Amino acid sequence: MELRDIEIFLALAEELHFGRTAERLRVSQARVSQSVKQQERRIGGALFERTSRSVRLTPLGERLRERLDAGYREIMAGVEEAVATARGQVGSLAVGTFDTHHREIAVVLDLFRQRYPQCELRMREVIPTDPFGGLRSGRVDVALLWLPVHEPDLVVGPTVYSESLVLAVAADHPLAGRDRVVLEDLGDHLVVDVEGPIPEYVWHAHTPAVTPAGRPIRRGTAVATLEEAFTAVGAGGVVSPIGAWAAASRVRRDLVFLPITDSPILRYAPVWRSAGETTLVHAFVQAAVDALAAG
């Protein structure tokens, strides 16, 4: 029995009217009648009792309807799921962000969820000292990372958002009494070092190697996470540029955050593995572009 014949049989079993069945399926009434007769000949028994006034299922037709209905629904559910998967509408997508940055892309996440309600969106934290580890291990499908990113196995999308840097210093640090600083001030103090596989060129976009005047910026305590950086700064031995959003999410008595008037701007973009490029990844990037254009 062809799928179209199953559809005709089930529709007629529900409508119990050849004309309404033909209209519903957008076929001719003759096509409905022909299909039913063919199946009755194939099965060897009547499926419907027809009179000039009514159409009803025979006991044989009723049993066939019960068996075919469940199978047909399962087939169609499978087809719909396959189509949705091909369009990137179901499955799961792991999105990585630094610290609390998922709050800053709330409009992007909301738009993606609205467009793909069947997709499970999983948020993962990216450690600044190892920005590519989650991507390369497969733990993260797409990550929002600061630029530049020049890695042969990674693809960089369009800039999604940006932020300035502030300087984190201990509450009793000599700089703590000022209302602002400049990058040149970093040449007078030790800054936190990084303990992780982050490339130097990526870290220098955050914490430069030299001041604008060319003085070296000396490194002190090495840290692996943002919390370790805050702890090291709070102890008073080092200072550190910190993303403005991360600073805004922290209220600590042992730290002061000072605007850096000539701060570099960190620009963030979606990054994913070229070998891990999927329709869901592209759908997320498109949602980011559309959400920003609308905002």
C-alpha cells in the first residue's frame, strides 16, 4: 500500500464522505474511489459499506484503520523530525561565553529560542586563559570570544558586541584613590599573568605587552581563572585590566574598579570549529546578526 493510499484510506475513514475526503486531500473524487477499490481488491475484502446516503467502515476496515493510524502517525513524526533536523531546528547547541556574558546576549538567545523552540540551548562557561579548549574538545559548539582569533581550525563570525576594560586594583592600592587611570599607568605596576594555553596575541588584545610609550608591562602572579585573578588583585601584589561587564557583576570590598580612559575595546564574535560547522551553528550566528540589526 502506497503512502498516498494510506492517507486516502485514513482520511475517508475519518470523513466518511468521498467528496469531503477528495476536497481535504486536494484530489479528485474518482481518485479516492479508485484507491479504495484497489486496496479492497488487494486485501480481498470490503473496507467500507457504501450506500447512496452514507459511508461507514466495515469491521475489517475498522481493524485496518486502527493499525494504519498508529503507523502513519509514527511515519509522519519521523519525517517531520528529519526535516526539522535538516533545517537545524532540533537537537542541542552548546554556546560558550566568558563569565556572565550570556546576560549581555540575552536578546540573541531569546531570538534563537523563539525560532528554534525544539532545540536545547546549553550555556557553557569559557575560561579566559583557555578560550579554544572547549571548542576543540567538542564541549562547546560555538563560543563568543574576543578578537582577534587567528587559528587555522576555527571559523570567526561577525562581531556581535564589544566592551571596554577597567583596571582592578586592591582597595588599599596606591591607585585606588584615583577616579580613572590610563594604560601608561600599567608600566608602574605588576599585572596578573596567565596560566593557560591562551595564545600571546589573544591575551595582548586584553592586556598589552607594552604601554603606549613603549615601556614593558611586567607580569606578576599567574592565574588560570577570573576568580583567581580577583583574589590575586585583592591581595595587593598585582593589578589587572578586567572586562567592564565582569567588573559590574562583582561587588567586593577588597577591590576597586577604575575606568581606563584609553582602554582598548574588546570586540566579541562567534567562533566555531570548521570541522564542527552545523546548521544549528549557522542558525545561531544568523540569530545574533538579526537580533543586533533589530536592536
